[in-house]
Amino acid sequence: LVRILTEPKNALIRQYKKAFLMEGVVLDLTEDALKAIAKVAALKETGARGLRSIMESIMLDLMYEIPSKAENLSRVVLNEDFVLGRGEPEMEFLEDDEEVA
């Protein structure tokens, strides 16, 4: 399931990364986060077809917040705790004199 999230040309993770880049923010997911998403799909017995809805539920609030923080936000890292609802994503902000590459 992790491979389905990351490897195809139109993989879900690639789609979310492009959406974040349109806001000027780099999105990264740790290997543990990817494994946690796959584990949730396995536990819910949804398999590959359920990955999209799982990703949407994980990303919904975050994608809503990004535009308001995008001015200084440069990078978001999702980890296992965030995926499992036990923590917040890591966010890196630019200093006032830096620009997004």
C-alpha cells in the first residue's frame, strides 16, 4: 500500500505535494507516516481503494490552514503521530528575509 501511495505517476502523495507547492509550501511525509496510512487502510479493510479517503481525512484541516500560514510557511512534515491523530505536523517557517526557492 505504501508503494501505491508513492510510486505511480499520479500517486496520491505526489498530488498532495503539488497542491502544497502551489501555495509555496514543501510537503514531506516520513516513512513512518506512510506506513501508518497503509496500516489504517489495512485495519479498515479498505485496501488501496480506501487510501484516498484516508488521505483526505488526514489532510483536510491542514490544507485549510495552509493558505493563512503560507506567507511564512516553507515546509510541512507529516509524521506517524499526526497521521494517527496523536500530534501535530512539523512546520518550518521562513525568516523575514528568506524567500521560498
